[in-house]
Amino acid sequence: MPDVDQVNKSHRESRVKKKRKKENDAKQHKGKDPRAFAMAGVQSSQKRQQRKADREHRKLHLPMPSHATAAQSIKQLEQLEQAKPGSRARQGTELAPVLIAVCGPPKSGKSTLIRSIVKHYTKQNIGEVKGPVTMVTGKKRRLTLFECPNDVNSMLDICKVADLVLMLIDGSFGFEMETFEILNILQTHGMPRVMGILTHLDLFKKTSQTRKVKKELKHRFWTEIYAGAKLFYLSGVIYGRYLKREVQNLCRFISVMKFRPMVWKNSHSHILADRVEDITPVPQVQSHPHCDRTVALFGYVRGCPFREGSAVHIPGVGDVRLESVNQLGDPCPLPTRVEPNTKVGGGEE
């Protein structure tokens, strides 16, 4: 055989070395690949930035004073700073109870809902609901539940002062005239927080029909309020109250909810009377049954403080003037205000 020079293949570099070299280069630069984070389009990026700015701007609110402070002068403020948190000098300076209006058409379950919420927070059973119900729900929060009657005048009065409106809707019937009346009144008076509650869902026999009704009423409720408004479902009643788990979910949302103070409420004094007493002398009433009566109203002052002699409007009565305004002890104090060595009746141990 003739002599032929041997030709070998050239040495091929290891792929592992290339990979390590690439990793080392990336560690040295410690930056991101600009090609992966470049703008796909100028217009889409502009819209995205504008939407982000709008969303952040909606969260901005002007600072408003609290509607429950009772301090009227610098001397009172100095006394409050020196007083202890549980002392009597600080009475009346805490936030008034959150006013929750329970609205809805007749036979929609308003009284049953109030009894269920009271049972959840206080572990107590109440019979017939008469007037406002105030209870302590936390270390710094109290709730006042009020059942709104089904007449336009009552709806007008309660919608002006309510912090939260629980709108009950009969799921087996749908939206009724009272529901639309309340919504129109709320839109006129500043639109407080509104939460919808569907009741009587246990009347449907088929699950598919229940899901269909829930979906239809939810979209209808969103059309009236706003897209994404909270809507709860109460499926049934056991022992005169709604199911414990469903009431617990509702109360959890109420306990963490924040309320934005409104200008009208801050600038107007108003009271939801928890108790009304006729203090006219009995002999005068017996001798003159139709004489002018002297009435005492008890309740939490909301808005700016009352002053003696100021004119007030009582729904159904008219405009009158206050003869006197007295500050009394809180009948439903917060846990932080109860002194450790004091009994509920007021005596010391």
C-alpha cells in the first residue's frame, strides 16, 4: 500500500464548557436580557401606564375628620390627652356604633337575619325585633342593626344616616318594587356601602335551577350597583335562624369593612333614637290628656356635636328646638373602656 497521510477529525469543544462560560458571563453582567423586556408596542404600553395611574388615583381620598369625636375645645383636648383610656373623661370620644340598615321587601327575612347576626356575636337569642339593636363586635367596634320599614319616608330617613345597607332579595321571586325604590334613594343621598343578600334559596328543588337564578340575580344586582358588588347567599333556615357557616361569612366581611365618611354626615348632627321616654308629669297628663308632652330621646350623636337651643327636625313631628343636651354613660361600652375593678352595675369589687 502506498503511504497515505492519516487525517484525523478536529477536536470538538465540550458543550459543558460553553454552557459554563455563558453562565459566567451572565453572572458578570448581572442584568436582564433587554430583548425579553422591550416594549411590544408604544400604544399598548401607553394604555397600560394610563390604566395604572387611574387605578392608583382612585385610591386617593381627601382626609376627613372622624364623625364621632365629641371634643369641642382645646381645653377638652388637653383633658383627653391627660386622661387614661378607661377613665370617664374619655367617654363619648370613641367612634359611634356602625349603623347597618337591613332593607328589603316584606317577608324577605329581615328579622331572621338580625336574630342570626345577634346570635353570632352575643350568643343570645332575641324574640321580636323592636327598634335598633346595638352590640359589641370587637375591641374597637360596635354595630347597630336597624330594620327599615317598608315605606318611602322611613327609607329616606335611614338612607341618609346608614353606613352600610344590607339589601335582602327574595331569590324565589326576584327584584321587587321596594328594592328599586331603596336603590334610587341611596343614589340620591351619597350611596353608602351596599351588600346584597339572596334568601329563600331552599325553595328550589333542583341544583341547576338554583345556580341559574343565582347567576341571573347577581348580574342584575351588578347592573344596579356596580360590577363586582358583594352578594351573599342564605340557603335555608334552621331553628328560626340562617345557617351558622353562612352567617359567619357575612359577619366576617362586615367586621373588616371600612367606611368612607361622607361630607353631609360630617357636617350635620343626627341621632338614631335607641330609646324614647315620655317624662311629662303624670298628674298633668291625667288632667289634660291632650297637653304638650315632654319627651327625652336617648342615642349616640353622629356628625358634629349638638348644642342646646339648636333647631332639629324629627321625622313625622316637625321642627323643634332642643331644651337641653346631657352626656350620659355609655350603655354599650367597648371592652377597652371597662375598668378592671368595676362591675357591670357600676359598684366596685
